Amino acid sequence: FRVITTFRFLGNFTVLAEGKPLESWSWVKEGTNLLFTGVKLVYNGTEDFYPSNDLFDVILQNNLGEVRYDNSSSGRDISLTTNVGREALTIMYEVKVTGLPYGALLNPLPPFYVKVDNDDPGIPQGFLLHADSYDDPNILMDNDREVYLTWRDSPEFNSGIDHYVISYTNASGEAKLVEVYGEKRYVIEDAAEGLFEVYLWAVDNVGHEGAITSSSIFIDLLGLRFEGFRPSSEIWHTTRDVECSIEVKDIGGSQIDGPSIQYAISTDGPDNFGPWMSAGINQYGSSLKVVVLAHFDDGEDNYIKFRAMDRAGNGPFESEAFQIRVDTQGVVFSDFSPATEEWLASSTQEISIVVSDGLSGVDPTSIQYRYTTRGRQFYSGWADAGITSGGNSITVTLNLNLAEGRENYIQFRAKDIAGNYYTYSEEYNIWINTAPRIQIALPQDGLEVLENKVIKFDASGTEDEDGDELQYTWTSNISNVLSHSPIFQMTLPPGVHLITLEVTDGIHTVSDSVTVKVKAIPRLPFTPDSDHDGDGMPDIWEYSYHLDWRTPSADNDADGDQYTDYEEYTAHTNPIDPTDYPKKEITSTKEKISYWLYLAMVVILILLGILISTAMAYRSRKHAREVIQKELEEERRLELEAMERALKGVSAARLEMLSSGVGVALPTLPAAPVAAEPEQALPPGEEAPPVPTEPQPPSEEGAPEASVPESPPEQEPSEGGQKTPPEEAPPSQEYVPPGGEAQ
């Protein structure tokens, strides 16, 4: 057992600057973090007996008065951190132990010094790029990729220059960074063509990067340059001998060797050139213009190229291959439509033609046409075809109205892009055969007749402008083929017939249709002159107006117009239209007195209205009085006109219906009337149950041919100006006249 009262640091005292070991009196960059470590405090003579943390503290202090503490380093390496700041200073650091008796620490740590560098190095001086060596005075251009770099030191007054950095883009387009240590020269072997620029800067010993400087040199691996070739490859030439020119320029400075300039041509693409031929240049210079007249073929496979050497012997250097386009041929016309010298159906024709040029292409704005419908000697002037977009093949489409016959001609012309003059197409002959135009005059579409009515068929107005012989075929959807004549007449069986006329001129076949409705003959229980109820009005007349033909009704007033049905019958007016009634002359003295009394009352009322209106207008302005006066005058005029019409009346005589047995097909009639009290008689228009009737005996002279009543004529306009159409009849039984036969 023994007591130890002395201590020592065990380990290797280390200072780290941003993680890297640092020696005393080294340069550091401003703002650098320092770590003091590597030793631990132990009892003297031991390696693993440590004083407890409550016995000591480890401190770091510098000559600037800054202090850092480590209060818990027992059993581990000390750890003291600090920052050098941003001032350019020399700083002394000391590591000390507090809490121990004086002299108890046997190996105190020595002071540690750092120098702070807070500025960047200067620009490298005299930076140059040389063509072929470090001493080559040519610093402007080079004919290879090897470039020599030289420079002098950069100004640096603190930590000193550590190395230089070179930056450039190589021939492959890659960005390169090269660090050069201990030298002020460098060789680049992969310089890019064109203006080759290199950047250089210095890096000092603490990592400061200095300002950048640069230098450049033009790298030209060809030596000669060809430019300004004429003509442009976009131009088409209408001659095979084409003048070509180009400028040759010397980049290296040794001048161009004129006699060495040659050219070669190809008419088979850019890879099959003929022999080289002299361009005939016998002079020298840094820039020479070469002009030659070269011969080519039609097409786009013509090429020309040049080559030359400089006077220093570099070369020969070749130009690129320049394309020469030649087109000495005009456009071509093809695929004309419609067919020529063949009869065409319509005078309105769509004309089309293909205009093509396999070389320079068709100039769309040059396409024109002319045509005639009267023969070659009467052509119209040339007209623009209206084409705006071009190409090697253009389809031109026109719509023209041509004349029948063989005198229609059309011709086209066009230019190509190269500028060759107009090429003319042939003259295309177009024959027009127009189809017949059907005109069915009879029967009218929608015609309605009874079955024994003879129907006229008339298509004589059908025309064919070509004068061709026409063939006619009339058919019915019920009776099949009716006739092959343009005009004929016949009866048709009952039904709705779709009549179709088909006409052909041997080339075209056209058709048209009409509808004809054939009704079965109606059967009526009375003759046109019979009057079963003896009221003086024929049964057929009463039936046509839906009156009761079975019961005497002469004194009835079916339309309430104050005139009996008999009066309407004798006056030929409509008994069921209150606006159509017999007109009577005012002949009696009583009627005349009533008329003049009525007229006087009307005049008095009008005058009274005028007086009242005048009184009311007294306080109105002049304009209002004029307006009211005009209205009163208009009212008076209308009243007088109404009175005049009342006196004169309007003739509304109704045609005597069915007087000759002709009229519309009538609806089915009820049977003979059954006796009934007057008050029980059916009203007009209402049917009673049918009762069988006796047919009328035939006349002694034999039965006449069946005569079918035609549609009743329209009513004459009544006083109000309206027509009264006949009532629509309900479905009817067939009417068989005396001696007739039911169908």
C-alpha cells in the first residue's frame, strides 16, 4: 500500500483542424475549428488509475483571453474545442489542469501555436497557351490538339501557394480539372477544335482559391477553309452547264497555293466522283475565289467538291460535296377524268387531271385551263385552276357545266418549279348525253276517282335533249304494267295505286311516280231526283248537307241564319253555314223605313260620338285633337261601308249539287226512315239504324252507263269572304244507279 500524490498525462497530445492533424505553428484558414485531444490524466506510475472528476478540471486558454473547459475527462482523453476566428493572427493555446497541488502534474503540455490566413492568393501571372512548345511564340492558333501552357507565380503573402488548378473542355466535350503541384507549366493533349479556352487559378496552403485567369488559342485541324459556295442547293437549274463558285481561305497564315486548287463532279450521288480537274487558279493569297463552269445531268444526284493546299505543304484539304439540281424537262399530264369520247350522263361534270414533275415539282400557281362547249375554235381564255399548294404530283379538280354533244374540249398548261416554260396537255374531248326529263301531266299526284272513272295518262311533255328515241313503261303496284305509250287512258280497280313511269333513251333510265286513289262506287238507297219525305228538297241535296232526308224539314233553319232550309235550297246557298244565306232586296215600304231609321240612328250615334270626342279634346293639345279626329273619321267610314254592304249583299249562289248525278262519293246512308214523332226525329247529321230499301226500277230506255258523282265544287265565298268546304263524309256504302251493277 502506498499513497500517490502526483499525476501525469498519458497518450499523444494531438490537435485536429477540421478533422485533420495539425502541427504547432501551422497555417489555418479563418474560421477553422480546432480540437485538442489525445491525452488523459492518470496517477503517476499507473496507466489505468484516474483521479475523479471532482479533483480536477482541464482548461484550454489562448493569448486572446478565451477559455474552454472539460470538467469530466476522468478516465478518457481530454476534448477541448475552439474556433480560430477570422482575423489574421498568430494564436498561442495552452492546456492546463486545475484543482491539483502545485507541482503535482509532472508533464504539463507545451503551448500550441497556429497562424490564421484569411486572404486569397493572387491571379497567376503571364498565363499563355503555345502552339507547339513552351517557347513557341505562336499563341494565337494551332493545327493540332496539343497545347502548351505556361505561367508565373501568383502573389501570396501568408500560407503560400499549395497548387494550381487548370480547367478546360476537351475534344469529347468533357469538362476537365487538372491540379498542378510544384510546376508552372502543363501540356494539354486533347484540346477541342475551334476557340479553345483554358482557365487557371491558384490554391493556397489553407485551401483558399484565388481569382481565375484565362487564355485561349484557336485550334484548326484543317488549315484551309471553304465557304460561300454558290449556287444554293435549293435552286433548280434549267440548263446542264452550271456556274459554280467558292471562296478558299487560309487559317494558318501560310497562304493558299492557287495552282493546287482542283474540283471534281459527280452525277451519281455524293460518293461517286470523277477525276480531279484543275480550277485554273495561278495565284496565291490568304483568300481566293474559285469559279468553274461544270456540266451535270438532269436530276438531284449532281455534286461538286473542291480541294487545295497551303504553301507550307499542309493538305490537300477538301471541301464538302455541294448538290446541284438540274431540271430541263417540263411537267407531265396524266390520269384525265372523265373518259373522253364516251357519252356521259350529265352536263355537269367533275374534271380531274394529275400534273406531275418528278424533279423540281409543279408550280401550283402556274396551273391553268381553258375549255369550250362549241368546238376548238371557240376556246375561252386561260383561267387559273385555283391550286395553292405544290408538290411533285398535284391533282386538279374542276366542276364545269358542259353542253350536250361532241363539242366540249378542255386543255391544261403548267410550269415546274425550275422555271421551264409552259407545258401543254392534249385537248380532251368530252361527250355529254343528258338523261330524259320526265313530265307526268296526267294523272295528277293524289287524284281520287271512283272505279268506273276513265283516267287519262299523259307524259307527252317528257324531253330528251339528245333527241334519242324514248321508251315508256307505265306500271301500277296493283295492276302491274299499264302501257308503253306516252299517252293513253283507262280505268283502274279500287285501291291506292302507285303509278310509276319509267323512261329510257337507251343509255339512261329515269322514273317518276304519282299516287291515284280509286274508290269503290257507293250504293245509295235513292236516286238523284228522289224526295222521300216530300218536303220539296231532293234527298241527295239534304244528305249532302247532313240534313234529315227522311222527315219533312223544309221549314227548319239548320244554321240559325233566319232562313229556312227550303229557302236556302231554292237560293242555292249552304243551309249549314250561317254566313251563306239568301240575299233579299229591300222593297217594302216598311223595310225601307226600318232601313232609314237604322241609318238615322247610326248617324246620330256617330254625331254624338263626334260631339263627345270634341268636348273631351277641348283641353287636349292640338296634336291630340288631330289624332282623335282621324279616328272618328275612320270609324264613320267603316260604319258607312258596313251599311253599304248590308244593302248590296254578296251573291253566294251555290252550284246545284248532284243535279246531273255527278258528285263526291257519299258516306253510307242509314236505311229507310222509321216512323217517329216529330219531336223524336233524329237531328241533322245523326244516323238511324239501317233498313233495307227497294231499288229503283230501271227506265224503259235501258240503264245508262254508270256515272260516278264527282267531288262537289267548293262553296262560293260568303259575305264574310270565307269558303264553306263540304263536310267530310264518313265511310259509305256503294252507290249503284238504276240499272247499274254493284262493284
